[in-house]
Amino acid sequence: MITLMDERDLARWLRADVRTGFTATPKRLPPKWFYDARGSALFEEITRLPEYYPTRTERAVLAEHAAEIARITEVKTLVELGSGSSEKTRLLLDALTARGTLGGFVPLDVSADALGDAVTVLGESYPGLTVTGVVGDFSRHLRHLPDGDSRMVAFLGGTIGNLTPRERSAFLAALRSTLHEGEWLLLGAGLVKDPAIEVPAYDDAAGVTAEFNRNVLRVINRELGAAFDPYAFDHVALWAPGPEWIEMRLRSRVAQRVAIPGLGMTVDFAAGEEIRTEVSAKFRRGGITAELAAAGFEVYRWWNDPQEWFGLTLARAVRP
């Protein structure tokens, strides 16, 4: 396993993000801080909810086209960013190993524990495959990915939508700079659809997403000694038609002042004041093509489900 970061790095980044986010107007927090052990378990529960279409829809598209992806790319190394359990990636691993070209799998994730477990399981499931876990953050460590011959980077789950346009541009440019001409990117992205379908996916009837959203406050309490009452904040999910994304927010139910000893600061909230905790952008095919082209990728294939809720883009790194 390659370790590019440790708990001290996470603690430093959390402090910086909370200080920056709570002194901004409006207040904001990056969605990465949802995902401690409890948050990760809650998200796995979310992926099984009837309202949450992205996971099952992307899996269905992958299942239908994994063999075609393997035939087109014939890659020797598969890299997955934000791999988690690599559950959906098994569809690609099965297709690529059946094709006979794949020799290595490189999952990258910020959680050393989750990654270590996944590496062990995948090593047992694919004994002929060299599995090299990388503990790192895809927004910081792309340049440290192991070099290789004929790689494909998989960035699935619609995670690209958690980045703002400026962040997406920087991310795609950094990714292109790590790839050789002719190497591949497989990108999963949610597509623009009726808000009546979109909003419930982020505001389910059982309230699981609300608990997931509030979990960021529990993380700050634990790591920075803060005194947030998570239930003094309401979960809000809404569709923003301008940027075409879902925003998740936490709305203060009352006027309150919260101490954060780990930062030596207090934060005031007015009644009704909100913290933006996540954006989840949805895309149109032309927009994805344009953003990839600006970063140095050429779209080679496009697949989506029959309802056009989720798209998979296979793109190739081209000469600048």
C-alpha cells in the first residue's frame, strides 16, 4: 500500500476547511467530511433507498457495457479514484480480467482502513491481479499515482458533481497531466432531469440523508471539540436551476452560538441561517464533452440508461 497522507493531514485539512467555511458568507463545508465510519455506513444505506437512483442506475449501465469497455480499451492497469469498497468496479475488473489484458488495479481512497480491507478482499478475489492501494485525496495526490502502461482511470458514482465548475476544471486538468496520450478516463455523472425525481434522491422519506447531512456536525464535534447540537439544524435539499445542481444545506432552527475549541473560535448562526454542505451537479452530454475537451480529453463513447438519468463517458487523453 502507498500512503500519501495520514491522520495528521486529515486533521490539518479539517481545521482549515472548517475555519474557512465558517468565516465565509454564506457558510459552507466540503462534503468530504461526511465520511467517517458512521457517515460511510449511512451513505451505503442511502444507496439502497428507493429514492436514490444514481447507484443502481450507474451499476446497470456498467453491467451492460463493461465488456464493451474492456474490448475498446484493453487496459493493463485500472485506477479508481475514491474507490471505497470498489463494489461497482468489480464489473470492470471481471470484464477486463476476462479480456486477458488487466494486470494491475490501483484503488485510491482517503480511508486507510476501508482501503486496506478492500485491497485484501480484492486480492483474494482476483489472485492473478496486482492490487496496489493508495491512501490519498484525489484533489491533492493525482500526480503521485503510480505510472504505468495503458491505464484507465475510473471516476464513478457521480462524484464529479460534488465539484464546482472551477474545481472540476482544475481536477480534470490535473488528471490529464498525469495520463499519457492515449490513456483512458471512465467518468460516471448524473444527468439533468425533473427536480421531482432529483430532490427526493437527496431528501428521502426515511430521513437517512438528513442524518448523513447532520453527521458533518458530529465529525466537527468529535475532532474539534465543538458543541453542535445536530438536531438544532434542519436538513434542506433543493434544486438550483441556474447551475443545475442539487444543494444540500443545514438550516439553523434557532439563533445560536457554537464554540469550536479546536479552532479557538465561536460561530454565530441566525435563525434560518444555512450551511451549504454539498453540491451535486447534474450534467448534459454537451457540457461533459466540452469540459473534457477543455482539459485535453476526447470523448470516445457515451452510454446512458433508457431514462437518461445517468451517463457513462469513456474519454481518451489526447495531445494538447
